Amino acid sequence: MENTKSSLFESLMGLILSVFWLFLGNISLIYFAGAFAIRVDVHGAFYGALYWVNAAALIATRYFDIRFFSGFTLEGARATPDDWNKYSRYVALFSVLLFGLALSLRYVIIVGIRPLSRAAGG
């Protein structure tokens, strides 16, 4: 009976981890980037911090999924540490690019878009 409970727990935890790194973590990453971009008050910095914590949580969740819960790839094969390494690089690159986009949008919102003639002193 104890083995069944342990197996059920591992299956449930594996499912929760998979749902996070596949869906919820990515959705929340995009949400935090948008919130960081449009919130020009002190809350913007809070969302920026949550963004980077979420990005790190995506990478850590995938690691735990592969290492402790026998995670699978999207094709259905058993995931390996190489899959985690590749996933980590993609998440890191996407996170940096998305945050750069959010930061640029935040700058435009705060400073505003100036006409080219005024910006050049004309």
C-alpha cells in the first residue's frame, strides 16, 4: 500500500512539474514581462524581479522533472540531462530577449516617443 501512495505522489508531482514548465511557467513569464513593461511605478521593479525568479523556476522545474520524476520530451521519449541543457539555453535566451523587449517598451512608455526633428535639436 505504501508503494502505491509513493508511486501516486511521484506521478502527481511529475504531472504538476510538467504542467508548470510546459504551460503555466511560460504564461506567467510573458505576463510578468508585460506587467514590468506597463507598470512604471515601483511595482514594475517587483514584476521585473518576479520575471527573473520565474525564469529560474522554469529551468529548475525542468531539472527536477528530469532528475527525480523521469520526465519526458515532447516527443514522448525519456528526457536526458542533454535535453535539460538544451532547454535551459532556450529558456535563458528567450528570457533575455523578452525582457529586453519589455525594457524597451517600458522606456518608450516612460520617456515617450519624440519626433525625430525635436530629438535632433531642430
